[in-house]
Amino acid sequence: MELARSAPNVLVTRTFSKMYGLAAERIGWGYAAAPIIEAMHRIRLPFSITIAGTAAAVAALGDEAFVAHTKAHNAEWRRWFAQEIAKLGNAGLRAVPSQANFVLVLFEGQLSAETAYKGLMEAGYIVRWLPGQGLPHGLRITIGTEDETRGVIAALRALAGA
């Protein structure tokens, strides 16, 4: 934010998706110098967000308890998830340290990221396989509910034969 305040060519963006629970609304905000914001206004769609999305975003900003709960949940289950992935290290799985709402898991053994991606999809878990980002051996796995997070680990254990 400080760089965006002081530099004329920096745009900071944020989303309301995970932290505020508004992923379906596809709503976010940006902070930058006035010329950047003016340029964005010239190219944006005339009705880029809905009235309901706007109302939800405004309400979400006021719900500090929800944000605190979400941060605590993500921290607890991200830590647990990374520890469980570490237990699968002998199978070639490795979690990259994260402070986000997801963990990047690298597959460096017999179980490939592609096979894990397909196996998780078959088990009902949607994750992001990353060959298009230059990480064909990586999956981006979002921290979900406790049951979802435990289920992903159970499925990965089964896929890894561990």
C-alpha cells in the first residue's frame, strides 16, 4: 500500500473472494494513483458489479468477526495441512511455505501432480493443477472446511499409497 501511495505506476488489488466469503460475486477493489484509476474507468464494463455484490462487499467490510474467524481458521488448517503433507515426504510430496489461503504442493516422487489432480477430482475435490504456470509438478490446494481439508489429505494418502 505504501508503494502504491508513493509511486505513480503501482496498482494494488484485493479480492473479496476468500477472506470475506464472496467468491461467487467476483468483486474486489484496487488502490493506485489517480491516473491509473482513471485509465481503468475508461476500459471497464459499464455494469461491472451488481447492486447485490456491492451491498455484500460493503456489509463484509463491517464484519470484522467473520474476517478474524477466517484468518484463524486458515492459519490453523494451513499449518495442519502442511504438517500432513510433510508426513508424505517419503512419497515425494512437499508443501511450499505459505501465508495464503492455499498451499502449493509439489509432487517430486512416484505420484505425479497430474495423477493426484485427477484422483482428487474423482474424489470430489477441486484443486488447481499448474502446468500452464510452469509448475506441472504442482497443485494449488485451497484450505477449506475442516472436513474438506481432512478429506483432501486422506485422498492424497490413498493416492500416494501411504
